Amino acid sequence: MDGSMPVKGNAAEMISDILARQKTAWALDVTPEAAVRLDRLDRLERMIGAWSERFSAAISADFGNRSAVSTTLTDIVPTLAAIRHARRHLKRWMRPRRVGLSWTGWPASALLIRQPFGVVGIVAPWNYPLNLVLSPLVGALAAGNRAMLKPSELTPGFSEALRVAVGEHFAEDEVAVIAGGPEVAAAFTAAPFDHLIFTGSTAVGRKVAEAAAKNLTPVTLELGGKSPAILDRSADFESAVPRLIWGKLLNAGQTCVAPDYVLVPRDRIEVFLVAAKAAVAAQYPTISANGDYTSIISERHFERLTRLVDEAREKGATVVSLAGEGDPERRLFSPVAVVGAPDDCTLMQEEIFGPILPVVPYDTADEAIAYVNGRDRPLALYWFGTDRVSERKVLTSTIAGGVTVNDTILHLSQDDLPFGGVGASGYGAYHGEAGFLALSKEKPVLRQARWSAVTLLYPPYGRLADWLLKLLSRFA
């Protein structure tokens, strides 16, 4: 294989050169056969298998501490599942789809041909560095595209491992890894890709969309936001709270679909806090000496979380420790609940991305729904309860990118469920066939029959044309 090269010198020139070579290679095989696509998926699976331990070690080193179990569960297994799902369904996804014609089109026939766009750019974040760069790649390769990958500069060890691994298994004109910092990312998103997938913050997503718009590059934006969890009055706290805590503390809260805050019936706040402490103690008996608890990715992010809590406390919120002491030296941030944080504090305005759980009291279901709807549309929403009427009301009265009922996170693990945001949490979707379609052009084709009624409307026009137009106006 050619191997991907680290960016040196002028980033824009390097990116432009690789992109040009990928587009040239794609032009020689515009719509690859299934065998070609399956081979690429097979190589991707072999790459993950051969490099999984090194990927896990690199990710743990980048974070400071992240257990191999967490990386296997959240990065490696979902990506392998996506590859196998695509492989099982690929030939059906590729099949041209016949569509009906109105009687005005008879006796022609029509179909939709699914073709790759060409070269897809994928910009991945640091929180799930393998999953969020390779899962979109699965869709790109299944659809017949070539791809350039931009991993996060906050995971340099993983980025380097990925660059070498990809170079061992793919030619550079098939898949290339472009590593580097913000200047490289800016050049990457400004390149004229045929489609661009970006996963990251809403603020950066806006800049990415602006850069892509200059090239009229279609974009899939997977952003974050404040994903709510609602504990209904019918919820069984004994089962609901541990599931909520698991989703909140997975990867130490550094998850785009983590429950950002929880709405709890006002008269059950104390019951909730007791249950939350018990759930944390059961899942993470100690924070500072627990290999299962993930470090915060950087000192800057650790300090940001500290400021969020301090500001909320200064503005009158009650901060409740949910576990023992953390370890600032190792960036282990001990989880806390924050009750009564005012809406104007940063904690309630920005995505938290850490183990801080604001607790928002409510009195009625309508009040909880109004609270959610009064904010930007979230990437995920979680509802816990047994009252089906209340469940249906929440599902039909709120808009979110995806929903899990009586659990958290798990809708993301299903390849037949599209993953995507709405409004400020993004647009477009991937996973499974949704990803295949997002990275394909469905080209409409009409095949005219040997005899066509349209010839009756060729000029010169006369009474026959008048009669046919009246007929079309009436029955078309």
C-alpha cells in the first residue's frame, strides 16, 4: 500500500494533492462493483482486528486513562458491527430501484441508480476517536466513495496509529489520513470534497458549514447540544437512575449523546440524589483509584468543567458530590449533581461534555416538555417511565435527533436506526442504509419506449395538440 503521509509544509497543498489523486482514481471507476466495495470493507475489518490493541493503548495514552473495555465497547465493537451490517446488505442497497410513472409517461420506464459522490471528507472529534472516524468511513466505502480522514489533534497518539494502519491496508488514492492541528483542519474543511461529514461542537460546525458552502459541498453535521433526560412520575427510580448514570458517566460524560441534564419531579429530588449516589458507587466504587473511569481529555477541558461548577455555585446552585474525591493530576473529575442552577449560568447554556449533571425540578409533564422545547433541539432525548400516555405525549410533543425510552445511548448502537441531529444539533444522518444513501447520488433515469405519445405534441400544433393539452390538464 502507498501509506498516508503526515502533513508537512503547506497543509492546503498537501490536501489538494491527495484529493486530486483520489478524484482521478475515482474517475477511472465511477461506480465500483460490489466486489470492490466488499474488498475495501474486508480490509477495514482486518485493519481493526490487527490494530485493536494498539488503538486502545494509544487512545488510553491520549486521554490519560481510558480502559480497554471502554474503547472496545464504544469504539471497536460498534465499528465492526457497522462493517458487518453493511456487508450483509450491500447488494440490496446497490440495486437500482424501479419507480412508477404517471400515465403521461407511458410507455416509458424509470428507475433510480445509486452512485457514489466521489471523494468524502470525514472530520472526527476526540471523544470516540476510532468510532467517529471509521463508522462514517464504512458508509463512504459501501457507497463506493474514496475518503480522506481528519482525526482530532487532541488524540495525537491514535491519529498516528490510524495513519500507519490505514497506510498498511489502503492505497492513498482509496483512503488517506490527514493529521494535524487547527490550521490543517481549516484547510481540510475548505477543500472541494464531494461530501463532507463533520462531528463536533455546534460552534465549530457553523464554521465548517460556511467553509463547505464556498465549494457547494454537501455536509452532514453531527453536532452536540444539551440532550435532556426526563424522569416521569411513573418512572421506577431503582432501574431508571442506574441507566441514566451509566449514560452520563460513560467516557466520563464526554459523549455527544450523553444526558446533559435531567428533569425530575420536584418532590422526588432527594430520592433521585440518593439513588444517583448509589448508582455511582455501584458502577465506580472509587474515582481516583478506578481504572474504569475515564480521564478528561485535556487540562483545558478539566479547568473548563471546574469553572462550570464554580460559577453555578456562586450563582446559588447546590452542588452535590456523587462520589469520592477525583484526581486533578490525572484529570479524573469526580461526578457531581447540580441542583437549582439558574438558566443564565454557563452550565445551563452550553453542552457540558463531562460528569456534571444539572438536576432541573418540574411539577407537571407539560412543564417538562415546555422546558425542553424552550431550548435548541437536542441530539438525543431520554424518557423514563411506564405511563404510555405520558410517553406518547413526550415523543409527539418534542423534536430530537434520536430517542431512547427507559435507557440511554442505546439507540446509537443500532445500524438500522439513522443517527443524526436536528437544528442546532446538526443535519443529515448516517448509520446503515441511511449512511449509504447520504453518501450516494440517487440518479433518476427515464428510459423511453420505441413509441412515444410525446411525438403527438411536436409542432406544428393543431387541433390534436389542443385536445391533448385539455386532456392532460384534466387528468395529469
